[in-house]
Amino acid sequence: MRKIRNSHSSFLLLDSSFDRPVSHPVRIVIYQKPTCTTCRQVYTALKESGVPLDSVDYYLEPLSKAKLEDLLRKMGIGARDLLRTREEIYRSLRLGERELSDDEIVDLMVKHPDLIQRPIVEKGERAILARPADRLKEIL
């Protein structure tokens, strides 16, 4: 291995036997609630696959509005598509009866994480809602 400076004044690691950049696997991040059965299944599958993995319990480390918007963009879905419609908070806020913008829904999800479908799996510029758990193969 040798280190060289590239045109952007940063360094690249090169495999000295081939002088090509060494690729580093993209880390996968799972946003989950560890007590959720589907989250546990997806987390176990990711661990067993051996991919570099970070886990975020978004109840202990709340998602910011910007992060949630970024995940929605990467998933290519609207905020309403990520709502957990069977949660008590969904019913008490009467979300099924209200016309809300994506911005308003994201604000509610940040305030009430029970509204967020899970698990969300992010890999680089892609993210998926890994529900059911076998959707995980779409991102591996």
C-alpha cells in the first residue's frame, strides 16, 4: 500500500501491486427499535452477512429532521408512506383524517418516533424500509 495525494488535495490509498485505489466497503446503517421483531431479524441478517454495520436506536438517538428528510429522499418515498398507521399516536393525532404536507409529517415523526416505520436500512445514497425483512436483499 502507498498513499498519494489526488487532484483534490486529499489522499488515496493505492494497492502497490496494481496502483489502483483500495476500495473500502460502504457502511450500512440500520435505524431501528431493538425490541421490534422485524428489526431484530434484519439486524441479525446484516451481522451474519459480514457487512460493515452501524446500528442506531432512534429512540435513544433521535433522528433530526434533516436526517429523516435525507432518508426519505434516498428511499424515494413521501413522508406519509413512512407512517406507522397502527400506532396509538397516529390515531390520537387523527393523522388519517388530516391533510398534512410532508414537512408537517416529518415534524411529527421527529417529535413522535413511534410514527416512523422500521427498520430503515441505509447504504450510501440508497435506503430502504426493510419491512418485510426479506426486502433487505434489495440493498445488499
